[in-house]
Amino acid sequence: MKRLGTLSIVRKLIAIAMLASFALIGSTTSYGSRKDTQNDVIRAGKDASERLSTMEAALKDAQAIAARLQEPEVATRVLELAKRKDLKGLTDLLKGAASSSQIRVKAVGDITIIIEVFIGKKSYQLCIGNCEHPSGAKGGVVFQES
């Protein structure tokens, strides 16, 4: 398994979080067709803050999972479980890294692992390896709200 650099993953996760923030800001522009009030701005800020806090917790767990994959013994075990398509075994192996959420390995393929990260009522999808963003862009990591 190819060793992933923690720093580059952190930078990618931060970039994804920033893009998600801009998407949240963009979704508030629907208010622009009427006269906004101070309460509208406060409510939009509160909603964005709550969603970003949840996303931040999920990102921290995603980063911990990525760091765990860099451990040689874990990488070996991941390869063994992936060959058998043992998604439950992969979930059990990686769930200890996600301290504030529940996870479920959704799929595994050629140097690709897709994990669902659950924080409260929200879920996020983490793809590590040969990933495709919904925009069609290819990358080594994709983190998105599901």
C-alpha cells in the first residue's frame, strides 16, 4: 500500500473543508431575493457554525484514520482484509482511530477505501486512494457530506 503523507492529507482535508464552507455560504444566497434582516444573518451564521463544527469533528476522525493507514502492520492487515472483501473486518480495524464518530467501511478496491463517518445525525464519506470527486476531479482523498 502506498504510504500517504499526513501533511498533504491535512492540507487536502483543509482545502475540502474550505470548499464546503464556500458551498454553505453559497447556499445562503437564496435569501438574497427578499429583504434580509439581522436575524437572517444570525440564523445563517448559526446554521453554518453548527454544520462546520460537525464537519470539523468528522475531519479529525478522517485524519486519524488516514494516519492509522500509514502504520505498516495496519497497512498489511488492510491488504489482507481487502483481498477477502471483508468490510466488517476493515471497519473493526479502523474504528478505534475515529474517537468521536462511528464508521463503516463502505467499499474497498484497488488502492481505494471508502469509509462512512457518522457524527450524530450527519454522515460524511471519506475516500482514500484512487478517488473521484462528484465534480469528476480525481484525487488521493475526497471528503464530502453524504
